[in-house]
Amino acid sequence: MSQKFDVIVIGAGPGGYVAAIKAAQLGLKTAVIEKYKGKEGKLALGGTCLNVGCIPSKALLDSSYKFHEAHESFKLHGISTGEVAMDVPTMVARKDQIVKNLTGGVASLIKANGVTLFEGHGKLLAGKKVEITAADGSTQVLDAENVILASGSKPVEIPPAPVDQDVIVDSTGALDFQSVPGKLGVIGAGVIGLELSSVWARLGTEVTVLEAMDKFLPAVDEQVAKEAQKILTKQGLKILLGARVIGTEVKGKQVTVKFTDAEGEKSLTFDKLIVAVGRRPVTTDLLAADSGVTMDERGFIYVDDYCATSVPGVYAIGDVVRGAMLAHKASEEGVMVAERIAGHKAQMNYDLIPAVIYTHPEIATVGKTEQALKAEGVAVNVGVFPFAASGRAMAANDTAGFVKVIADAKTDRVLGVHVIGPSAAELVQQGAIAMEFGSSAEDLGMMVFSHPALSEALHEAALAVSGHAIHIANRKK
Ligand code: FAD
Ligand code: AMP
């Protein structure tokens, strides 16, 4: 007889491993299946996020920012360092060590919570059976009351720029350069493209970003996107909008990229080219033909608001389903599904998922943008506070950007918080907490914030919504 579990999770990324831990915590007999092998050729949990996504990219962003500061801004503080040099293999090895520690940490958590781990490729069969194929080709079949599909996503490839992970790389290859490229091309000015561009630009690379759309960061609040484009351009990123890549030619260790823009066909030559044109759901060999699970028109597994698929007892979460491709969205869906399997009435607030671009300054947003609210015909009041007026930001010599609070003109309820500036990721979370509790701009304005803190910019932006900011001149109503 095959083993039977209350819950079997396929995929141990931030969606899957969190779902498995939560299910086990709720007393359910749980298994998780993962096949990914890390750099050392051993099973590595944590999915894209821990292995080749959120964490390694932030490790390189932090290293490169420290280099940039040592190179550019230490002297402002009176610190002299002599020549500052970057040893790229050491930077990359530090990143790899962080990944190893974290993926090992997930393995310990899985074990500590009593989740059974299976190594291999998981496939959902009819009748909530799950087949596991090990690396040697051997198979076993498990039975489940409930299955959670959490197979994640992988980079989109485009025919004009085939990835060879040497000269033309995807986001994974871009985390492992062993030296600083002289000239780098990046296809796609999305989150991943901009973060990776920043890493290498800070280390001295001449970076050109080719973006097919005419608009920069169209999903971000327009005022924030405009500021971001200005700041990143000033930092040295060459951002070409309306530039669609139509072909590449690799010659030796260089690549010539052909693209079209409003003026016609052009070409540029680079030492490395990063293809960062988005990610697509992973569903290869995940579902048997008679599993009964259906897909949506874009190739994601179809789910309802509670992540239930078309088959009762089968759920799907994270990047393999609709919605933002973000680790925290995946994890919270995992928690929600585990809770619902355990019989609780869990739900998720999809309107309040914060999103961050970890450039410097960071760009972070939660809730609706001003342009979206205007398009919906919602009258709003807006408060903006620039970090140039923040004592804490001045002390840190980090004054680019602002906090923007958008409130409903009728009710004063906060509908969006958008931040470009130092620690934007942390500040926007304060906005998210306030919004989750239905805060008005006035409520935020009446709270006591520590001084001096970057958070005071959120306080002042909330006050500015009604023209009551203290540390900037308020707009005349
Ligand atoms: P994944 O993390 O992709 O995990 C899926 C797992 O399932 C993988 O380990 C895979 O091996 C396994 N799997 C798939 N199919 C099978 C199968 N049939 N059998 C067994 N195992 C299987 N998000 C953020 O929120 N913040 C960030 O700063 C951020 N930065 C990013 C930077 C980069 C460079 C990239 C590429 C992504 C970044 N993301 C970030 C996105 C984030 O990594 C994803 O949203 C997140 O990992 C999705 O989680 P998931 O669990 O749905 O899928
Ligand atoms: P994201 O999905 O946020 O990671 O962003 C990917 C970006 O890549 C989008 O803004 C796309 O417009 C852009 N893109 C996709 N294909 C091309 C192409 N052939 N040339 C230039 N940009 C592209």
C-alpha cells in the first residue's frame, strides 16, 4: 500500500515550504517534494527566491552598494580609504554562502516541523495521487487527501536572444559573473532588470537597458516612476525606452544586439547581455493528462480567490498561479491554503501586497497608484514629503526621493502609499499595516513617530494630505 498524507506539497520554494510547515503546525501529516540541486549538486530547498532570486540578488546589491559608498561617498564623511577595489569572486562566494545557510535553514525547519521530505520530480495523477520520480528514474506513488502545487516560475526566453549562460545570460547567470563586465546590455526594464543593472553599474560597468515599452515602470505610481527614471539615469544607467530587441549575434566574448526604436533599426555591442523579460509558470510534466486540473489562458494553473483549483482538494499557490510573482505573496497563499485545509476560514487581502524594487534608492509601493484611482474616477487627496527635508536622511546623506500618501477625498482612508527613497521597503510596510487596519491619513498624522527617523517622512506625507505638514510648505488648497 502506498503512503498516505493529509497534505502533499509539490515544490519547496517560499510558497511550498511555508505551506508545508504551516500544514504540519496545524497537525496535518505533511510531505513536500523538491528536485532542485544547488551549486554543490545537492538538493537545495527554498526555490527561486533563496537559490537564484530574492536573496542572492539582494546579497549582490548590498555588496555592490558598499563598494559604491566606499568609492563615492566615504570621503564626504571624512573617511579616506586609499584605493577601493572589488574582488568579484569573493562577492559571489559570499552570496553563495548566504544561499547555503538559508537553504540549509529551510531543511532544518522542514525536519523540525515533522514534514516528510521527498527528493525528486512530483507529478499529480488522477484521484489525488502523486508520483515521485527520483534522479535515477525510479518512481513511487503517494496518496493524498490534499495536494498543493507550488512549482513556481522560470525566466522567459525570447527567440532573438537565446541564453547560453556565458555571454547571453538570464537572471540566474547574471548572479554569477566572475568579473566586472566592461559593457553590459540588459533586455527589460522590469524589477529584475533594474536590480541586476544596479549591481553591475555600481561596480563600474557601463549599463544599457533596452525596454520595448515607451513607458518606464508603467505599473508604478507615475510620479514615483518619473523620479526613479531621473535618479537611475543620473546614476549612469542608460535606459532606452521603446527599444525592442529583434536579434543578437555572439562573436567570441561579445554580443551585438539589434533593436528597433522610433528612429528605425540600431545595434549595440556588449560584453554581457542579461535577458530579463519576465518569468513564466513551471508546469512541465506536473499534471497527468487526467488530473483534472485546468489552466488559464496564459498558462498559469487556474485557481479561485482561495487558491483552489478545478479539482476539490487540489490547490495551487505562488508564481504558478495568477497575481504578482512575489515571494511574500507565495508564502501567504501557502499559509492561507494550509489553514483552509485544516478547516479554518482563512483568506488573503490581495489588495495590500507590497512590492519593492531594490535599487538605490528603493522603490516600494502598496495599494493603488494615483493614475489607477483617477482612471476609476475616485477623487483623492495626495500628500508628498521629500527626503531632502528629512533630518535623518540628511544625516545619512541619502536624500533622494519622497513618500507619497494617497487618501480618498471623501473618507480620508489611505488608498495607496508609494515610496522612493532610503529604506522604502520598510517604510511602505508601515503604510501597509495602516491600510490593513483601515487607517485614515489623519490617523497616521496623529501618531507619534520617533525622531529622527526616516518614518517621519511617512508621518509628514500623511499630514500633507490635508495640508498640515510641519516640515515643508503645504500646497495652497
Ligand atoms: P519558486 O520559488 O520558483 O519555487 C518552486 C520550487 O518548485 C522550485 O524549487 C522548483 O525546483 C520546484 N519544482 C517545480 N516543479 C517541481 C516538480 N514537478 N517536482 C518537484 N519540485 C518542483 N520576489 C520578492 O518577493 N522579492 C524579491 O526581492 C525578489 N527578487 C527576485 C530576484 C530575482 C533575480 C528573481 C528571479 C526573482 C525574484 N523574486 C522576488 C521572485 C520570487 O523569487 C518568486 O516570486 C518566488 O520564488 C515564488 O515562489 P514559489 O514558491 O511560487 O516558486
Ligand atoms: P518584468 O516582466 O517586470 O520583469 O519586465 C520585463 C520587461 O521586458 C517588460 O517591461 C517588457 O516590455 C520587456 N521586454 C520584453 N521583450 C522585450 C524585447 N524583445 N526587447 C526589449 N524589451 C522587452
